Amino acid sequence: MSETFEVDEALWMKRRDEFLKRMREDLEIGYLDHDIVDVLEAISSMPGLYTQSSCSGRITLVDALMPWEREGATVVFKKHSTVTVEEIEYVATQPASSRLWLVVTGPIIHVSALSLRHADEILRLAREAGMKHSGILSMSKKGIIVELTSGVRVAHLLKDGETWVTPPEKLPDLVRVANEALLEGKARLDRLREVLGIGRR
Amino acid sequence: MSETFEVDEALWMKRRDEFLKRMREDLEIGYLDHDIVDVLEAISSMPGLYTQSSCSGRITLVDALMPWEREGATVVFKKHSTVTVEEIEYVATQPASSRLWLVVTGPIIHVSALSLRHADEILRLAREAGMKHSGILSMSKKGIIVELTSGVRVAHLLKDGETWVTPPEKLPDLVRVANEALLEGKARLDRLREVLGIGRR
């Protein structure tokens, strides 16, 4: 079954310029996660590709019934580098309104591609770098949206209301493993740097 | 930028027949997860679509350094329905060779589509059912592989070696929340049934 799919190239170029301008502004203001700027720039310098949003990987404490919720969830702590037991214990000791989850996520990058060929190119590089959960999220006139992501994820129930499911005296063990998970995510980003030809930072 | 993408229809039909035959065999032997058979049949009866592999959602105990690992990981417990504190405690009390993770996953279905139009159709239905992490994993002559999945996931560090990060007396809290997460995954599957027009089981 043959079929034609077409992104509106003029619209795509216009949006590309807007996103690149916003990225430069975010970088100046300090909004942009510095661990990932070189990767975004390398992808956006490839033909037919630009990056829309990204995260280099992080450790969060989320006050929510379930760790995947957006509505009704509050991120009470967020850091893009390794954490200390004291940081986690200090925040976790405050009363939570629901449950408290310690969540570690790996790098996530959203890329807009001008064509299926361009989408396929960045997908192959991502898989080569071990970001095996990558895929195409949507396709429209505005562009083909590709998500680059790995399976790196921990979602640990720390407290249920005032009950510590992992007691404070076990936090050193949990924090050590959470940091290890974070660094494994950052290592995938380093592998992506290598396959993009920009080397490690 | 206009481009043509083409799945080999004869090859796709041949593979479709093979997968449907295997599904019927798995069903007879009892390999197939009964919670999801009606959904697979409904998708495979749609034009240009058949299902390849699936899971209705499950709770596992995984002996591994990290919960996303495949190599070097051992699934020591697996159940596609709610679990009891006794089941988890019995397995968790056995010595683990590495770390022990309690993992809850929502439903996952891999669908092969004959064309981008067919892929888009099942993706829209999945999103409507709250399976918002769905996307296209790959595209080749053999078919367009679509993964239907949700963000429903818990990956909880239960033991690090012989150290209980969540002590046995807190297992009732953890198991209650894990069952709740599993049932939220099954609810997404029910919503998929509704949008597929097959109603709840």
C-alpha cells in the first residue's frame, strides 16, 4: 500500500526558527538544562531536524497519588544532578498532602523532523545510543514529532500520607541507588553525544 | 517535503496470518493473558492492523541491579492480577543475588499497521483511551510497528542485597498502592475496550 505523507516545509521552517530563538533565550535566562545544550545544538544543526523540549535526566520528589499523574501532582523537589541524603530527608520530612514518590528519569528529547527519512535518521542514532524506547509520537503538517527516550526510570513510594514506606534510616541506601540510576541516564546521553560525533563533555 | 512510504502488502498479509495463527495456538495452550484477548481480537479485526505481542499489565518482582535491565535480570515473581502481602513477602524473603525491585506496569500492545493511515487510526483510539505514551517504534517493508502504552509504572526498590529498603512490616502499605496502580492500568484497558466499541468485560 503506497501513500504520501507531507510536512508543510514553510510552516516547519517558521516553527524551527521560533524554537531555536526560544532555546537561545532560555539559555541566556538560565532556564535551559546545561547538561544537554550541546546535544540539542548538534541535533538542530542536522538537516530536517530541530529540538522542541528536553530533559537531561533528573531526580524529583512528587506529591501525588500516583507517580505518572500530572494534574493534582506537585513536584516538591527537582534536581538534574546527584542528590544527598540530607536534601531528600529535609524535603521528605515536610508533611505531604498525598503520597510522596521519589522519581528518577533518564534523558528525554523531543525532536521535530521534516520528513520520515529525517525522523528515521535520528531514531537510528538514538537506538544506537541505547535510547531504545524512542519513537514517533505524532505526524502532522507542522512536523513529525520524535521522542528520544530510554527505559531508565525509578518510581519509588517513599511515604503514603504520614507513613514512611521506606523509613528515614534506609534513605542512604535508596539515595545511593537513585544517584546510580540518574548517572546511568546521563551515560546514555554521553553515548548519544558519541554517535552524534560531539564527544563527551 | 513530499515522500512515499510503502509497506510490502503481500509480506504484511503473510505475517498477519502467521501472527493470528500463533495467537490462536497461544490461547489454546493457555500462554495468552486472558485479560486482553478480546482487545487483541478487536484490533486484529480492523482493516490494516494486527497485534503482535501484548501484556494486560502486571506486578513483578525483579532481581536486577536496575529495574529496566533485561540481561542479568531475573523475574522471580509475575502476576497479571492483584497480589497479596503474603505472596510478595514469601518471595522477597528468599535471598536475592542483586537488588529486588517491585515493578508494576500498565497494558502494552504492539500492533503492526499496513500504512501510516492505519497506524494513525489506532494511535488516535489509544490516546483517546488515555494511553498517552503510544507511538510508532519502527517502519519497514514488513509493517509499521505501533506501541500502545500508558505512563502507568511503579519501579520500587524493595531490597538492596540483604538490606530491606522497605521493611517487611511496611509491605501492606506498598502492596495496597501496587494493586491500586495495577488496577489503574487495567482501567485504561477498559477505556480502550470502550473506544474500540467492545464494551467492558
